[in-house]
Amino acid sequence: MAKCAICEKGAHFGNNVSHSHRKTPKMWKSNVKSVRVKTAGGAKRMYVCTSCLKSGKVERA
């Protein structure tokens, strides 16, 4: 699973808990997109989460 190159956000793990309180494994995937980003060396393709894109931490190329 890809991680955000800016904030290192990745997948989170936990349990689904049913009404009868049975527990099964669950994975929450972060909303990570592959985008072209402006860097000092030019444009570069990176995995960036949508919260970093929305907040303006990176600039698209």
C-alpha cells in the first residue's frame, strides 16, 4: 500500500465489531493519489494523500 510522501499517512488497522461483539480484522486505507508534483529538480510523480493536496502542502505540476 502506498504512503503519502508528505505526511507518511498509510493504512490503519483495527477490528470490525459486530452487534454480538465478535471481532474481525479491518483495514482502513488512506485516500492516496499518484500526482505530478513541482519540486526543486522539476516535476516528479509522487503518492500524496488528498488532505495534503487540499491543504496546499504540495503544488501540482
